[in-house]
Amino acid sequence: MAITPGKCPQVGGVPNCPPFTEKDCIEVFKVYDQCATEELLGSCVRAADHCTAPIPPGAAVTCNVVPNTARCFFVGFGPFNPPFFRPVLVLNEVQVSVTVTSDGTVICPTFTITLQGITQAQMWAPDGTFVQCQILAVGPCTCDVTTDPATGDQLICCRVKVCKEIQIKALVKLLVPSYGFCELNPCVAVPQPEFPCPPTQPLFPPQRCQDAPVVTVQTAAGVGLGGVTVSLIRAGTTITAVTDATGNATFPTVGGFAGGIDTIQFTDPVTTKVVSFALPTEFTDLTGAVHDSSTACTILFVRTGVGLATFNVFIDGIQNGTVDP
């Protein structure tokens, strides 16, 4: 059987992948450093350049971010701070459309201005690396009317926050362990349901499980509870599966449970209470160790005691904590 991409199976809570079969030299873009930060961009313009009359007190100034205009790009490096840290400068900009009205009368017809700002970050950027910058999110736009104390001119000042990611990269050749070339499987056609827009998935796509993900419900003695309807709620869509005689509810169509997105729910057949568990993107176990759960393959609910409504929750075999309905 071919080895396919996916999350390694767990043995005793430890990933257990097959041993690699060869060493390959691959050409990739290696990330040497990265950071994310928010910045407030702003700009002021003379009202007289855009308005047909002076702006009266109480006028409504509205603005909106022009779609697909937010961008950031590399400006330059500063001097090295040994060994390889140096300032990285990026320019951020976004365009906004502005309209001013008073008592239903348009004083300033809609016009567009560009808001800009320069960010400087101290990053690990040896010779041979380059800078990549991208805008991750743009906040709402706000504007105010003020007066230039030097000239007395009315000014329209607008601002908007942007969140961006800066990466230091280089094209390198890495020697890596591998399983050889990926084998091509036939595509399986799937239905095309409605989808949420904007998308709700994480910034980076999660891994899928090696086998179909499973939710297990057990008694305090570790005996599976059969016939329990388990719901997987993802981005407003609910998928259900019923536990078998061993207490396992299998979800073969989802690939893996998505941390930060999925919620698992079922009605406790003993107490009739609804047990609801929101899967985190990471969690701290009882020993204080932090575990990634952006993709989970098994979620186990074990009743804490006979007749009790609470359940201990295990993610991929590691105890996350207790859920109390």
C-alpha cells in the first residue's frame, strides 16, 4: 500500500510514522524569519480640494476600503546588527473612498485617497535572503474633519488598521528524508454544496488523518456507548454519525477534525444533557505540555464517574480536560 500524505497515526500519544526510504535533495523557499503585526495607516487631505462648500459642524463623513487595494512591499534593509539581524522596511498602503453629507445634501462627492505607512522590523535576514510581505486583514475605515492650525484649512483625515505578515526567504536546496515520489490516485467526485464567503478555515490548511476521524463515547468503565448520535458542527453545517457497539462514530467525509472551527455535540443517554466540545487549535495537557490540535483524528469522551454528567476529553489519545454540560 502506498504511503499517502496525512497526519501520522498515534501510538501511546506519540506520532508513529513509517521509516523513510531515501534522502532527497529538494529546491524550496526556506523561511528564515517571519512576523505579523498591525499598523494604523492614515492620511489627511484639504477639504477644499474635494468639496463644493465648507463642511458644516455635524456633517457625516463616511468612508469604505476600496476592495483589492491593500498591499505591502519591501522598501529596503538597514545596517546589520551582528551576526545577521537587520532592520527590514516595508511600505503598506490601502485606498479608501470618502463621502461627506449634511442633512441629506452631498457636500463632498465620493473621492478616493491613499493611506500609507512604513513599518520597520528587526529580523534575521542574512545576505542572499529576500523579503515577502502580504496583507492578512484590513479593518474598518474612519474619518474626521479637523482644522489645520497653521493655515486654517479644513482637513479630512482618515485612518484604517491593517494586519500584515513579513517573511524572510531564500531559495535553497535541502537534504530531507522522504518516502520517494507521491503516487497519483484517481479523483473522487463530490457534491458542490453552498460554501461560506469569506471562508472560515484557518490561514494555513490543516493536515488530514491517515484513517477516517472518529469520535468515541464511553462509560466510566471504558465501555463504548452505542446508538449515540454525534454531531460535527463546522461553519454552520452539521454532519452526524451514530456510535456503533464499541462507542465509535466515524466521519469518513471530513478528512480530520479542524481545531478552532469544529464543535462536537451529543446528547448524553443517561442524563439527557447536551455535551458540547469546541475543538481548540492547541491545548495544554494535565502535565502542562502544549499539543497541536489544528487537526485531530480521534476524540474520546469518557464519563468521569457512574451517573455523572461530566466527561473527560482525550484528543488523539491525550487528555485535554473535562467538559461539563
